[in-house]
Amino acid sequence: MPLPYVPTGAVPEPVVELCRRFQQAGFRAWVVGGSLRDILLDRPTGDWDLATSATPKQVMGIFEQVIPTGIDHGTVTVLFGGEPYEVTTLRGEGGYSDGRRPDRVFFIDDIEGDLARRDFTVNALAFDPLDGGLIDPFGGLADMAMGRLQTVGVASERFSEDGLRVLRAARFAATLEFQITDDTQAAMTQCLDVFAKVSPERVRDEWLKAFTARAPSRAFEVMRATGILGVTCPELMQQVGCVQNSYHAHDVWTHTMVCMDACERGPIHRLAGLLHDIGKPATRQLSDKTGDYTFYEHERVGAGIAERWLQRYRFSNHERDQVVDLVRHHLVCYTPQWSAAAVRRFIKRVTPERIDDLLALARADALAKGRDVGEELQQLEELAERVQQELAAGAVLGTRDLAISGRDVMQRLGIPPGRRIGEILEILLQQVLDEPALNQRERLLGAVDALGRGEP
């Protein structure tokens, strides 16, 4: 239930002072956008945006530090008290021929006219912190009270102006936990051609915001139902109705949604949960022997699909590596019979940096099977304990951890730098993984001598 007013003190004093400076200069300013919406929904607020009757040039005359971030469209960034605030002149807009930005803007002096160009009613509100006036010309408060998301005016017109709004609607369905109205959702499906013009970077950013929701599956169910997902990631659409083996109660799509929601280590971890089984539809086969489905090497195939998609949508190298590694290694087949050496090899393969994220993904993956997985979860906890024990004991997991270096190998065998040095160090590492006590300088040099003589 939204608050019918903005509580005293909810707007930070620097924002109030900004509005006061505008008033002293003969202008008005209002708090607008997501921060105001979140105050009214009693949610944590983010960046603070202002709308003002002052033109960008006049704003630059009022404040000392102003960055012309979007001055062609009436927007500047005011640096005030060490913080940035986006300030936009009240404006109307012309057509959107590119489905992204207005072809032209023109300044107006009517706050309601400015709010009329915004996307959804819950974002089309304004608040003057100096007089306490809350402006709601399109019923945003009523929609908040009903948990309802709909556009300002005709939905198809709003989505045709900016294709990103289609995806924003799906994101808000999850982050605000609102229900999209039927006419708004129907218009989303009709405007996919405009959405297809949206840049990969903007799509990526909306996905990452959706992952912050309590249940991001709400956004992805909307994407599936409206066709958004077919535009951005058709590989995921292939999961819908893809029946799994008897270990799973759900098809691949439903399993993926449950797994993603259960991932709790941040947006990138949830992205890995979304993509972890993306290789299953391409690898599904019905076994003649068991009469059940198999997904041979779906984790390897899925890692390749995920990497190509992440490149297409401009994720950073670090984010891409993290997700691809988790997809590639997500199938954890631990049993209590694993030896200590097997645990160390598992850590080496996954890397210590990824191990906690992987085990968390494995737990979410197990929970998403929809069956009794108590024993599987217990075994994952046992594996986590054994991993921590090995790490605490200083397990040697890479050639750099060995008690000798490549230079030692060259000097011992009298050979020049080359591939053979790395091969010898890797052989030594495998021996140390089996027998940690071997990681002593003299013992390793003796092993080097044996390798030099061609002994195993």
C-alpha cells in the first residue's frame, strides 16, 4: 500500500537544498522518477532526479559544477555536496523515429505536461519538497495501491516511442512485484519490432536490474509470455516444455526459473543460474537402455552457448569468465567416497575463487529439482566442509605453489625454456595433488631427475 504523502525527512537535505536554490533563483524544481516512487512504496531509494522549470543554460548559471551529460535533451548533472544529481528541464517530445530517443524536445513550463511523456503511471509523479505538494495526474498512487503496472496513456504509443520500455515493464513486474495490466502486456507483444532496435548494452543493464528482485523469475516469465525472450535469447525459449529425466519434477524452463530465484549471491550469480542448463535442449537424448532422457555434456555445450550470448550482450570479460566457468562446472557429482586427492582436484578445476559460488549454484540447482533432495544437499554441505579443510591446510592447487620453479627445472636438466618445462611442472603438480608431502624442494628435484631419465 503506497503512502498517500511523502514522509517528513524522506527527501535528503541536499536534495531539498537544491530545490531551494532553484526557488531562490526564480524557478521551481520537483523530485521525480524512481526515488519518489520508492519513497511512496516504502522501499529503499536510489539516485535522486529532479525536474525543473529552468533551462539547462539557466541551471548552469545557478550552480558552480554542472556536467552537460544530456544537454541536447534538456538534462544536466549537478554536482552538489560531492554527489551527482540529474536535473532535467520540463519538456515535451517529438516523434521517436529510431525507437530510442525523441527526434526533438521542446521546453515547457507545465509539470503535468512533463509527466505525460513518462512511461508508467507509477513513475509519472512529482513532489515539491518545499511546499509538500504531490502531483499525480495519471493515477499512479491508485496503481501502486493495486499493485498494478500500466503505461501513461496509450500503451502501444509509449512502447513505440522507446523500445526499452517493453523490457522495463518486465523488470518492474519483478522488482516492484506488480501485475502488468492486460492491455499493457498485449501492447508489449505488438511492439517487439521496436524493442529489437534496443542496444545490447541497454538490454544487459535491464537484465542485471531484474536480477536484484526477490524473484527475478517474474520478469522472465513476462519476457517468455510476450516474446521478449525470443528476441534476446531464443536458446532459453527452447527450454519451455523440454521434459527432463526422472530426477526432475519440472521441465527445463521451470527448473531454471526456480534455480535462478534460489541463487542468492548477487546478479551475476543469478545470471549463471539462468544460463546453467541452457545446453540441455541441444543435448537431450532418449536412452534405449533406461527409457529416460540424458543430457550428455550439456554443461560443456551450455558453456559455449553462454559465452557467445554474453559476448553479444557486452558483458565484461570478468563477468563472462565467471558465468561461463559456473555453467561449465555446475554439474557437481560428489559422493562421500571421494578421496582427499579428488577434493583437491575438484578445487583446482573450479579454482578457489569460484568454489563458493559454484557450491551455492549446486545447492540452488538441487533445490530446483522439485523432489526430495535432502541427501544431495547434505552431501554438498559435506563437500563444502572438505573443501574448506583443504584450503585451510594450504593445499597446493597450481604450479606456482610448488616448492620449485621452472628455472629450477631448467637448471636441473640443463634444458632451455619451452613447453617441456610447463609439462614437467604439471606432472609434478598432479603428483603433489595425490601426495601433498611430496611438495618439498629436494623431493621435487629428485622427481625432476626421474622425469629427465624418462621414468614415470
